[in-house]
Amino acid sequence: MKAKTIDYVQGETHILAIPDHYVAIARHLATDTALAQTIDGRKIVKAGTMYPANDATAIGVIMHDYDVTDGEVNIAVIIHGFVRKDRLNAPTNAALKAIGRQISVLDASGPIAEPVIP
């Protein structure tokens, strides 16, 4: 019998600027998703990736890193709240504009978080 252990907390990237104010919805992500990157031989969908695509169709931001190598997974997509610009995965201006109705993207690099308006 073989057992596999995955530590989901270690090294987790937090993309939220205000962690107690957000709304996330569940979505199902297949192993063949175009959102995945190959990292150390694993297919990983990184936190901060626009969902379902990095364009004007974006409805939210993927909340955590997800490993889809071994099969389909359920994911959390932030659809309302405050996220850190420096933790997003190279968003396009079209995607930022699309999510801007409900998600504020804050530049957390300075002493005061400033909203990012595309």
C-alpha cells in the first residue's frame, strides 16, 4: 500500500490584502487546464491567477496554489474583496478591468495601500 502526503500550508502564498474581507466561490478545475504551469514536474495553478482566463472574461482571482497533476480539484475563486497587486500572476489590463467591479487590487509595496486602476 502506498500513501502520499501533501503539505498544503507550507509556502502558501496569501494574495489577500485584507484577509477577513472577501467572498470566494468554488469551481472545478480539470487536469488539462491551460491555467497550470509545470513546476518541478508537477502541474500547478498558482495563486493570483485570473479565472477563467487572463482577459476580459475574468470573473475572479484564484485564491491558493492548486496541484492538478494527479487529477481534478475544487478551487476557491475570489470574486469580492481586496487583493495585493504584487501577488497577482501577471494580470492583463483587460482582466483587471473585468474584476474591478468587485475586487480592489491594492499596491501593498508602500506604507499605505493604494488602489490600482487600469
